[in-house]
Amino acid sequence: MPESSASLSRLRRRVARIEGVRVSGGPARFATGHAAIDAWLGGGLARGRLHEVMADDSEDAGSLSGFAAMLALRIHARKPLLWLRTEAAERRAGKLYASGLGEIGLHGGDLILGLLGDDAALLKAANDAARCAGLGALVIESWGEPKPLDLTATRRLMLAAEASGVTVLLLKGGARESPSVADTRWRVTPAPSIALAAEAPGPPAFDLELLRRRAGPAGRRWRVEWNRDRRAFQPCDSQALSGAVLPLAAG
């Protein structure tokens, strides 16, 4: 290979690594920032795919929303984040709190919020949005056991995400595991955070469980906390003191 061609090839590989693209093939990935999680996932979560995040009940709703917002910050790359949720999800989980989102590093100008009347309307809007390549990430939030969000619906969302390159996060509060083509499935619960100086509440912390992974083994658990300055997840001391997670507005 001529020297100029070899130099160009090296430059392309370097740019690909910077942009998070796997040179060896396969989907581009975005790192969570947590070294152990990213290593287990082969570099991070796949872009342009559907990922599910679950929480067991309304007491975990703040963690579900907070974790999704933080994960979206790792994805959106200066493009808008569209968050679609049903009215039922807002009643059960509470309204998204602008000041709380700002505390984790998500600015209001980066977020577009859509409130839908029912699960059918949510799915219709989500299918249209997943095809919009101008989005940085799409968050779809439902509550309970929505019948429209079945295996066929997740397959359509996955195909749309693969075609557009938009990463889709499907949040399912108070739901059981069900058939899905999602690339990964996670369960999130709140965890005690490490107190700062003068016993001030520490960074938001979560217990994560990887329930499902299409490309490899799952069944792993990690305790993580959010580093706002780095906009990344990092390991959290298991012997931490109690602290706050993403606050929700009353009502």
C-alpha cells in the first residue's frame, strides 16, 4: 500500500474511534463512561437501536426518568432529544422537573416533550419520530402493560431506528418483562449516594441490572453514579450514605 494510502487509512481509523464507530464492523456504539459496563457491552450500547429500561413501581419512577435522561445525554450529540410519554405515565411518575434535568446537565433547549393521550397515540408518534434522522435520541415512556407495545411494535421501532440511526429508549414503568426485539433491556432502581462535604446530597446513584442482551450474555449488575461534569456514569461505592436522585414535581 502506498504511503499516502496507508496514512489516509490510519486517519480514517482514528476519526472512527473518536466518533465512537467500530472500525471492525457492526453498529456504532456510545460509551456510558462506566468502564466495566462498556467493556461488558463491547464498547458501549449500540447506536441506532432500541433499548428498554424498566422500573418496578412508581417509587422508582424518578430513577427511571433520571437514568434515561442521563443515558440520552451520552447519545444525543448536540441534536434534539424528543421525549414522548402518555398522560398515564405523567400521572404515575410525575412531571419532568426542569431544574432537576438541568442539575444533571440536560438543558431545556435540548429537550422536546410530547404528551400523548393513550398508548396507541404514543406508539403512532414514536414510529414517526424514530424515522427522523434529525433527532439525537428518542425516549418513549409508558406505564403498566400497554397492549400496543407488543413484539411487532418493538420490531417496527427497531427497523425505524436502524434506518434513521436514531437511538430509541423505551421506558416501561410498572411493567413485566415481555417479548421484544430490543437490543438491551435494563432494570433500574434507586441506590444510596455518597454524601458530599457537610453531608450534602451526593450525585444520583442507581442499581442497574442488565436483563437481556441480543449480542451476548446478560444477568450482570452494577451500582453507578452520575458525574455531571463529565456527563458520564462511574462506579459508586456500595457503602455510600443516602442521598437524592432526580427530583420530580409534586402532582
